[in-house]
Amino acid sequence: MLLAKIYLNAPVYINQNKDAEASQALADVVNSTYSIAQIPYSYLFMGDNDTNGAQNEFIFPIRFDGLYTTSGITNYLIHASILSSMNASDFGVSGGWKGLRVRREFVNKFVTNDDRAMFHTTGQTLDIDRVADETQGYGFTKWTNIRSNGQPGNDPTNNYVDTDFPMFRLADAYLMYAELAVKGQGSLSQAVTYVNQLRTRANAPTISQAQLNLDFILDERARELSWECHRRQDLIRFGKFTGGSYLWQFKGNSVNGAPTAEHYKLFPIPDRARTSNPTLVQNLGY
């Protein structure tokens, strides 16, 4: 899976097309014993996602247990996304940090019924004019420490979560396959089958082969893989992260989005690293 990811992003990393190699590496993943979990989409991100069936889809999870792990990405995602207008107990924790919300552009990607549109709207506005105002922007309820039986996780204080984080899952591989198929590496009919497996689980309308293109795949990756740490890499690979052809609220530090310079595709090298290794050359633009 990791090798397929590297090959898929090769045009960004080394300015070479490695789609054929990505397709070959991905074949080992989609033909493996992993399977799309036949459970509600929400179960993938619950406190018992190591036992409720989600584990069949998780290729490489980061494991958490509220009795033994007191920090980590899911602890952050769950606590930080609980706003004042939400009840922390509904998410199996004792309190929230009142910060994370979603932008209107993400909300607008759901134009039909879709279980992946997991928004908290009560007391919230769709648009964000002031980032510091927690009532602006919809809440997102994807991650929770509640188990599929309705009970909270193992920690009796409800401070720490059990929810595992999937670094890779088969749904991502299916969408990678579809992306490669549209670019000529793979079967379009098989790609539509893979995509529709994900959409059917989410109770979203299925698509036809005529609807499968790169713009659709980028949006589908947003819907399926939201808050799973893929979006920046995806936008860079699709040529949407910088420039002005694809805008979102507060891109370029503008309320309605503004073009950004190409050098932002790369992070700057920290001064601490450059001080310890004088041979490092700072990336252009910084």
C-alpha cells in the first residue's frame, strides 16, 4: 500500500510518471484478504473499530486504548471537534475543546443523501467569517469514542479514547485504483464497481462509468476519507493545492479563498534542522 502511494505521487516527488508501477503494487492490495467492512460507515470511526468489523478494512491502524494510551490523533480529533453546542457525552468523552469545524466547500460536496455527511448544524453557521468564532462552520461528528453498542470506551474517566486510526484502509486503495483506471492503468468497469461499493455502504446513489473522472474522484476521496490525513497530498497530486483554480474559505488567508504561490507545496525546512546540518538548503520561497 505504501509503495503504491509513493508511485502514485511520483510526478510530485521526482517529476516522473509511475502509474504503471503504482497499479502493479496496488494489485497486491485489492486482491488481498482485506475487505470492505459490511457495517454502517460510522462504525469505522467508533471506539470498538478494532472488533466491530472495521478491522477487516484497516490495512495499517494506529491502535489506541483509553486505559493505556493518553494521547494521539484520535484523542485529538474527538475532543477538538466537540463544540459548545454539542454534548461531549454523546461522543464518549468528558469534555470538548471547541475548535475543529468544516468549511462550506466540504459541506457542499454532499449534494445527495450520503451517510458520510456527518454534520452538526445546531447553533452553527455554514460560512466562516472569523475562524476564532466557534459557532461559524459546521461541526463534524465522524470520530467518536462511543462503541457500536452505544457504550463509551474503556477509560472510566472518559478522558481518553479507544478509537483506532487507520493510516491505510481498503477504501483508499479502491479510490486509488479508480484514479489510476481513469488515467489508463486499470479497468474502468472494475473502478466503477469499487467506487459503488463505497457509495452503497454510505447509502449514496451509485454512479455510472460516464460519471467517473478525476474531478469526481477527488471529491469522492474528500467524502470517503475526510479527516483521515490524505487531503493535502491529494490536492497537491491533482494540481489543486496552490494557484487559483481551486479555492476554499481562507485559502491564501482570504475569507473566500485566494490564489497561493507554488512553493507552498513544500514545507520549509525548520531552522533547528538547518542549524544541526549546515548542508541543508532551504526550500525555495522561504
